[in-house]
Amino acid sequence: MPPLAPPSVPQTLREMLKTYPEHIDRLQAALEEFATPKPRLMPFDEAIWVLEGALEEFIAEAREELQAAEISGDPAAIERAKAKESLMLRARSGNLGMRLGLMDDLWNYFQTNKGAFE
């Protein structure tokens, strides 16, 4: 079976992370593995786990930025880093950015391409 177009980053996450386009690009790159048809037991769940893993990396990076800003003592940098960490936590939250009810576009991708993952 030929490669598929990969699933898109869910709209909710794209909206939340619009000020960090490089993060959206990284999420999209993480979803690229689903363009290759192969048997998967739970492809939708696997895609969710991939997104969650990437978002956890973003949180860790934001925390490192916050630590560096605190060491520098720059109040503006500290506030920016706190805001970024807060955003990444909200994006990763199962009640906000990663809420399953907001993953319909991702779900629809796997339903449309179901045969590619059997």
C-alpha cells in the first residue's frame, strides 16, 4: 500500500500553540510515522501517545527555560517562561488541549484510513 498523507495536528493544539509554530511542526513531524501503512492494534491511541510524549518534551523544555530565566534574574524572561510553561501544561492536559472530545479530526483520519492499519 502506498504511503498516506499523515494525520494533521489536531486543530485545538494548533490553535493553542499558534505562537509556537516550531512546536506545531514538531508535533506534525511526530505524526509522520502514521503515513506508513502497517498493522497497528490501536492506531488512534498510538497517535495520542505520540502527541502526549511530544507535549511532555515541550513541558520539560519550558521548565528548563524557566530555570534559566530565574537564574538570569530577568523579570520579563521569567514571566515569558512561566507563560510558556503554563501553555504547554494546558496543551498536554486531558481536560484542555488533549481532551479526547477535541480529537475528532485525528479520530476521523484513522477511521477513514482504517484498512491501512489492519
